Amino acid sequence: MAYPDVDDDDITLGIIINLVTTLRSRVLYLFRTAQLTFVTPSHPANSANIASRTASHRLSRVLRTMSTTAPSASALPPAPWKALFSEHISKMKSPEFVLGTLDKAPSGSPTPYVPRVRYCIHRGFWAELPENKHNDAERNPHVYESDCPTFTTDVRMEKVGQIFATSAGHAESSEQVQGSGGGGPVEAVYWNADTGTQWRIKGRAFVIADDIEGSEESSGVRTVKSELGKRMRIVDEGKQGEFSWQREIRGFFGNQSPGIKGSFKNPPPGQPTSKPYDDKNLALGSKVDGLDDSVARKNFRVVVIVPDSVEQTDLSDPQKARRYRYTFDESNRANAGWRTEELWP
């Protein structure tokens, strides 16, 4: 099985991107430092200092915008497994998969964590919003692509808390999981009966909320942009500044049916029905036609899986059954950043 090599232009692009990212960070640091000295006892607030400070503030805003809209994109080509995986997903009547997360084990358990699984719906790849003629949301230009599968969920679901609690930040309180962040380990398993193929994706899940763009970035927002940015490939040079993270998640919301959008206004998931809740705004069977329902949008989240390992188990022919394991290794540029192994199923 042959895969395309990465040419010198791709490697050069990666070096340039890293240099630009480093330069941007250094310039932002210098100007933030300079702002502290414009108006002090030794630097009175005269018109020249005020003008300089205004220019500094403007440049800082520009640099913050760069941070918001332009991730440190990868120079690697698409993963060697992506084309076939996408083809198999397109043939499924409903692109369902089983998502596994880790939850804190009950007291007295011999292990610290226990598995939790549920069915989810594949919503395409991050930065590649699927076309939908019923979606009125403004789309991002086709600036980036990625190999990161997505699904949508309600922030009140247990899996969101599990993704945060098992991440490096170990966020556990309800307040900590309301915004963007996460990074906990997950596994996603897809079964396509028509092709006789199982796909298993192991990686880390990141949750994207409406705070992904704003005047101030939380540590969770910075983590999401950094980790996803490493896997976002530039496909249209010069238009990176036109990409909006907020526009992308709004597009994901618009791609849902009225019934699915209405499900984000359900009563609190997992709460006993005997317990009081906000029955003025929450009800089963709600339908949302627009894009701006405040209650539904407050609960809506996009979750992106950053794959570290992908396994394709081909059982279509029992006499030729094989398992192919792809492991992400950015140094392996000759195979798009992935190491490939052929295994017995």
C-alpha cells in the first residue's frame, strides 16, 4: 500500500508557520511589556505617550485577533486512512458510532476509572462543515481541513464532565466544564456492515463552546486552539484571517434538524423527573427552527476528537482479513505523519 510523500514545499511551509507563530508571540510580549511603562511617574501622560499607547493597544488587538483566528496549522497532508474512512462513513444509513469515555470509579472500586459508552452521530471533520441546503448559517471559507472527527452534544450530558475530568487540567466542577476545553481520552468505534469494516479511533476529545472567541481567552480556549490548530491544514493560503471559530460552531448548530436543535431544551438529562426544573424554558419534544434560540445555544457543544491512533479492521473476506493500525507520529513525514502497521485481525 503506497502513500504520497511530503515535498519540500510542505516542509518549508511548516518551518515558516513555526517562525511566524514564534515572532507573533515575541512581539505581543514586547508590546504588553511596553504598555506598562507608558504612563508612570517617570513617563507622564503627555500627548506623545498617549498616542504611542493607543498605537500599542491597536497592535495588541491585531495580534490577539491573529491568535483567535489563525491556529498553528500543520503542514502535513491528509492522513492515509481518511479517504477510505470518509467513503465508508458516506455509505452508512446513519453515521453512528460508539463513544467510550472514562468516569471516576465508585468508592471502593479496585480501579480509579470505569468505562462509559454511548452512541453518537458523526458530524463530519472539524473545519470541514458538511453542506446542508437547510442551514442558513454563514459558512467559513474553505481555509482549513483536518483529520479530526466531530460530534455534537449537550453540555449537561455526563460525557462532557468526563472529558474534562480526565484531561490534563482535571476540571471537575460544573462551572469549570461550561466553557471550551477538555482533552480527556476517548475511543470511537464505527461499524459499517456493508463493507465489513470496523474503524476504531483513539484520541483526545476537546469541547468547543461559545466562549471560543472573545476579548479574553480562558486556559481552556487556549488549549483547544493550540491542540486543534496543530491538526488543521491550510488549504487556501492568505485567507486564514477569514476563519472564525464561532462561525464554525454556529454552522454545526444550523446543520441540526429542528428536532435535534430542540433537544438542547430538554429537561436536565439524568435528573429525577420528580425534581423541579425550569419548565418554562425546558420541555421534551421542542423544535427550534432558527439559529439564535438562547436556551438551546447555551447547552449546545461541538466536540472534536484529535486522533492519536486509528485501526481499520477489514473482515469483508474471512480468508484475507486484516487489521491496519495507523499511529500519529509527526516526524514520519513520508507517510503524512502516520506510522502504518499491517496486523492480523
